[in-house]
Amino acid sequence: MRLGVMFDRGLPPEQLVPFARALDETSVDDLWVVEDLGWTGGLTSAATALAVTSRLRVGLGIAPAPLRNPALLAMELGNLARMHPGRLAAGIGHGVLDWMRQVGAAPASPLALLEETITAVTALLRGETVTLHGKEVHLDGVSLVHPPAEPPPVLAGVKRPRSLALSGRVAQGTIVPEGVGPDQVPGIIETIGAGREHELVVFTFLRVGSGSAEAVREAVAGQAGFLGVPPEDVAMASGTAEEAAAQVKSLWAAGATSVAVRPIGADPLGQVHALLSAL
């Protein structure tokens, strides 16, 4: 059971370095960086976080397949994996469809694109020569000159049943978004249908204490719209530190391999320290 912390996309990028260094001195296992349209680049954030830490695993959560040619993505991930062995987790997802349309990158078949991208990237990172002429991805005899000796796990960042099943077929792990509660985890695991080695990462909002009520409402409302559920159905780790810790533990108990908390409001590191003390 792993505990991760997300560097929120709303934080100024220059805060990533002190944030990562501070987490590296705690018992937190993972630091997750994001790639959302208009905010920050995930690969540059991951590279920065890896360079200024020595212990943390850094997760890319997540690279949108429509914006990333699989050969180039594998080259970038392979570089990071060689320079920081065993400390990278590579998340790849569909990308938010509206955002993909904004930049002219919406694929004809999102499912095919994600499956073919994950398949190609995984094979390239393993040192294979890849020829793939699929519905969306076309590679002809491509290989990495410097593949990593320890390929990073490739995880699919997905939420709907067909995409979860896709993740179980081709990825080494699955990332599910904030708002998923412990009651939903067993069904997600069943839909994924993978073996015991498949990692399940559950992102969850963290709010320790009673402050920043407006920030909480905004985060929950936005995520409810993304998930297509009522705001009251968006699960989160909140309340006192002990209550938040109990909610994290319930996700682990339900089958999550890793829980990655996304602090809401002021003093994200203070909230993480409070959670760690309670855990």
C-alpha cells in the first residue's frame, strides 16, 4: 500500500522544487505531477521533481495520448528512467475530449489510440523494435537506442468501463480520478480484470481542517461535472486528520494499491504532514 501526493496544477510551477524536496524528507512514497491543457507540462515537471529528489517515485498523471507521439513519449520516458532508475511511473490517458478538440487533436477512435499508444510505448521501453500499423498509431521499425535497463511501469489514466478493461489488457496499472470512493473500488478492479501485479492508483482530494470551504466546493463541483455524478457523490479524504486518514485507509482496504492525495486550499504540505501523523 503506497501513499502519494499530487502537486496541484493550480500551484505556481516554481513551487514544485521546494514541494518535492520537502516530500522527499517524509515517508510519502510517490509524488504525482499533472499535465492539463494550459497549466503545466507533465514531462518537464517529472524531470524537475526527479532531479531534485533522491527517494520519491515520481508519477506522470497523466500524458494525453492525442498530444504525444508514442515514439517521442517513449524517448522522453526512457531518458528519465535511465537517469532515475526505479523512480518513474508513466501515466497515459485519453485526454479530456473538449481540450483535445481545442487544439485540433481529437482522435477518430480514442480507445484505439490509447491502446495502441500504451502498447507501443511499453514495447519501446522494453527495448523492442516496434512496427505497428493500427487505427491511430503508425510506427515502422522504431526502437530506442538507449532503452532503460529498468523500464518504468506504464499506467492508463481512465474512468469508464471500456477504458478500464483496456487498461487491464495492455497497461501495468490503472489511475482513477479524484472522487472515487471505497465502495466503487471492487467494481473497478473487477472491470479491469487484471492480475495481482496490476497497480491501482486512486487519486483523492484531501482537506484536513475546516478552512477553504469555497475551494472545496469549487473542486468538488468541477470533479462532479467531470465524472457525471452529483457533488455529494464525490468521495474525498476530509475532516480531521484522523477522519482523513480513515478514508485513505478505507481505499487501501477496498483494494487500492496506492492512494494519491490532492490537497485542497492553503498549506498543502501542512495537510500532508497532519495526514501522515494520523496514519
